[in-house]
Amino acid sequence: MTETTDPRPGNGPGSGLDVVVAPEVAAALADRRPVVALESTIFSHLGLPAPHNREALTRCLGAVTGGGGVPALTAVLDGRATVGVAPADHERICGPARKAAARDLPVAVAQRWSFGATTVSASLRLAAAAGIGVFATGGIGGVHRGAERTGDVSADLDALARHPVVAVSAGAKVFLDLARTLEYLETASVPVLGWRCDEFPAFHARSSGLPVPHRVESAAEVAAVARAHWALGGGGLLVVAPVPEAEALPLAEVEAASEEAIRQAEESGAAGNAVTPAVLAGMVQLTSGRVIAANLALAEHNAQVATAIAQEL
Ligand code: PSU
Ligand code: MN
């Protein structure tokens, strides 16, 4: 394990946080081979019900290795901020977790949490600290519906703006306010690139009706935009790839399930970081699990797209 231990802010890749980078990830980075970071919340019980979370993990790891890349799964394990979780620990990743967003990372480390499941915001921070330029997830967090009342805006958006990493997602779930999420990304100067699509994908559904600001056709094109962004001092980029056609659900159906899942989550009193896991679980229940096949397929596809981009960078 390679540890970065310089405690001074702004010095060393960890910028003050010890980051444990797995040997195969460190070796791939040193040899400039493609590396793709993955978050762990989606694979924990917070993201998908068992045994589908385990299948999602296997398929995402396989998509990266199958494309000639090295996966770097992020998590906090026994208080260690980890980039590249060893196979022996994969079982833990699929178990109970405490959600670790960017704000929680230092607490998870200092209080030595057994398993902190890193969200997109925490994973982007760890990926950047380790020098990884490409990341894949299922869907990012965003501006929640009713944010004008609750102020609930996912830290994923701020992390996208901040860290120089290309993130690949299937857009975001329709339980969010997708129009406001796009507005926020524009304000934060995050390039949003539609992967062979003209509309912002709505996670389970291939489109939301909202135009994506820019369209790209290839990994080489994404890499060229990323290089130009970074040369100009930019932070992250968001590549949005629609769920594969065979597993896609109709927008109207996920809209209806979303509205009911939000209502139930509010009724149960879910607030703060408990909102997203509660709505995710509600959608699985309300659709009798039919959202799961779409979720698995899109996560795997995003990992494939991310690996192709990492090959070009
Ligand atoms: N959306 C999904 N599945 C998920 C998440 C979001 O479709 O598993 C997880 C991701 O880890 C994301 C986090 O980073 O939820 C966002 O949580 P919040 O809305 O509390 O920021
Ligand atoms: Mn929130």
C-alpha cells in the first residue's frame, strides 16, 4: 500500500488526508495505464438491495477490466480512506454502511468508521487525491425537487465543479429536479457532454426532455474536451450516457414511481442525507424491483464508457 502522509493542506496528493492506494492502482497510474475510480454507496445496502448490489459490483469491475482498465473502488475501511478496495473486502462493500459524502470523509477517518460508503462527492475527492482522472457511477446526486424550500442540493455537484475528474453517469434520477440540476452545473462551469445523445438522460429512462448542452460521439472527443478544460484551469466534467435500450423504462412510469417515493419518504420524516436512500428504496418497492435491471445495465455501461475514456486520456 502506498500512503501519502504529508499533513499540510495543499501539499501532497492527499492534501492532508491519508489516502491508501492499492498497489495495482498505484502501478497502473505510474505506468500511465487506464484507471477508473468507482464509488461504493451504490454497491452498499444504501444503493441497491442484496443480492443485486453484489451483481452490480461484479459487472462494474468486469466492465473496467474487460476494457483493459484497472478499477479503483473507493471506500473508508477501518478508518482508512481507500482507493482500490482489495477483493477480500468486496463482501464488506455489499453490506451495511454509513454514508460518507465529502463532508463526512474526515470524520469517517478520524473516528475510524468500519465501513464508510463513499458517495460521488467523496469518491471524486479521493480519486483526485490519488491522481485518477476518470470515474464511473450509476447516477449523480443533484438539486432535489423543493430545494427552494429545503435547500437540498447534493454535494456531488460541488465536487464535480471542484475536482479535475471526468465523471460518467446515466444522468440523474427523475426524483430530482433535473432542470435545476443542469442549471447548477452550468453555474459551476461543469461541461456536460451527452454520450451519443441530445437529451439529458433520466437514469432509468433514456431521456428527460431536457436538451444536453453538448453532444459527443467518441471517447477521443471526451478526452480532447477534458484536456482543453484542464488546460484552462477547469475542474470536473460530466459525461451522461443513456441506459442501454433493452433495459430502459418509459419516462412516465418512473415519473409516477418517483412522485410516490418522494411522498412516502417525506411522510416517513426522512431528511438530509437519508432522503436519497429512502427514495431509492421506495422506487424499488413501488416498481416491484423492475428498476433494478435498468440500474445494473446502466452502471455496467457507464463503467465501459469510462474505461474507453480512460484509454484515451
Ligand atoms: N443516485 C442513485 N443511486 C445512488 C446514489 C444516487 O441512483 O446510489 C447515491 C450516490 O452515491 C450519490 C448519492 O453520490 O446517492 C447522493 O446522495 P445525496 O443526494 O444525499 O447527495
Ligand atoms: Mn442532500
